[in-house]
Amino acid sequence: LTATQIEITWDPPPTESQNGKIQGYKIHYWELQNQNETQKVKILFLPENTIRLKNLSSYTMYMVSVSAFNAAGDGPRSDPVEGRTHEAAPSSPSYITFAEVTTTTLKVIWGEPAMPNGVLE
């Protein structure tokens, strides 16, 4: 969707396996490379089947899993699916230096940005 948002849509569990009225959904999501450090849960208390996850890192692969819940508790989580946020502008160069300075020219050297936020070209 954007560099910091992903929209997730899912189907409700089949009626015969709901075991009561669905009260909402839990959306588990994490950065693919940092699950233990980045795992979060969003809870929807409405029987909606779409959510927009916001404030995500740019150009990052995320894994998402959904479970329904009712008065008796949480149902099983879905198999995770992956999605990537879009690219964003890179951060500033990691360093910049000037070399071979003369009265009419200079050589500028810079390092790649700490956060490329996409593919550098």
C-alpha cells in the first residue's frame, strides 16, 4: 500500500468450525528477519475482515497470521503469509568527505545510507 503500511484481508473461518459467535480477530505480524524483536498483535473487536497495519518499516518483508476469537477463547492461527512495504527515500549518507581539493575542483566521497529503504540505483 505505502512505504509504512500494509493492508491485510482474510476470510472468516467456515461457519461449522466457528464454535460460537466470532467477536473479533487477532492479527499477529512481525518483520521476517526479526520475529522475536518485532512481533506485535492487533486486536479487532468487530467481525471485520480487513485491517491496515501502520507505522511499519520501509521496504521490509513482514509475516502476518490471523486468528478468530469468541467468548470461549482464541481459535488457531492461520499459516503466516508475507508482504513487503513499498520503497521510501533513503536516509542521509553514512559519511561525506572532501578530497583532492584544488582552487577549482574537489572530490566528494560519501557512504551508502544507513537505511536504504529500498534498492539503491
